[in-house]
Amino acid sequence: MPIFEYKCGDCGNEFDLLISNSDKENVRCPECLSTKVEQLLSLFNTGGKRASAAPLKCDTCSLSGG
Ligand SMILES: [Zn+2]
């Protein structure tokens, strides 16, 4: 099941839920149980840029402190 991010419009709490499509209509804030929640954009971009996953490495810094 996909994970959806939500933000409570009542207390401003942000939370993510693992729910199915049928449960999307009955989302409640876990903090204040408010139904006034809005769905945030998904973390997965479609058709966007693809960032390189290469880790940054510092060559000028020496690991051994002196
Ligand atoms: Zn809330």
C-alpha cells in the first residue's frame, strides 16, 4: 500500500499514513482526531529531474585529526 502524507488543518500536525484508496476518505489527525486534514504532495516525483545518488566526499579534509 502507498504511503500518503497529510497535514492537519486544525493543529498543524504532519503525519503519514499507510492506507488504501478506500480509507482516504476517512483520514483523521492522530493528535486531535480532526478530519480537517489535507493531503500533501507525494515524495515521489513523476517525470522530474533525477538526482544523482553519488555520495559527496571531501578530499581536502583529512580523516585523521591532528
Ligand atoms: Zn490535528
